[in-house]
Amino acid sequence: MKSCPVLPKHPCNDCASDYHCKEGYKCCFDGCKRTCMRTPGPCPRPHMGRPCHECETDRDCKRYEQCKSDGCWRKCVKQGNTDELRVLEAS
């Protein structure tokens, strides 16, 4: 019997399949990304009501913060913090 190939993990997800999770955990979609969850049965339904991004523009952030992307999510970051984040281009 053939086994399914192990899918590569996308950098924005914590896992691609149960194989990437430790024993007793399953790779589930939480509404934003795939992540390892401890669940005895099937994965729970994702929480679709919560936003995946912390901000859309700088106006969504506190004073002295900018809305930046880490390549996966947009987050409010203190101005001057360039830890591999790039400023979102206005479209």
C-alpha cells in the first residue's frame, strides 16, 4: 500500500499535515493558518470571525507604530523596528 507524500510546510503555516505535529496533535486550520492543535477527534471548526491581520494601514495602529508585513501577516510595529518587516505599499 502506497503512503501519501509528506507535503512541504508553507512558511506562513506551522504545519502542512499531522506529520509535522508532535504526538497527540493534529494540523488544523484555525481561520488564518494551519497550526498544530491538541484534539482527540477531528479538527475543530475554524474561528472565521477573528481578523488574521492586526492592521490594514498605519491608521489602524497606535501612535508611533506602522502597519508592516512579515511576509505572512500585517502587524503594528514600533517605528524604526525593521526586523525583516517591510512597509506595506498603499494600493
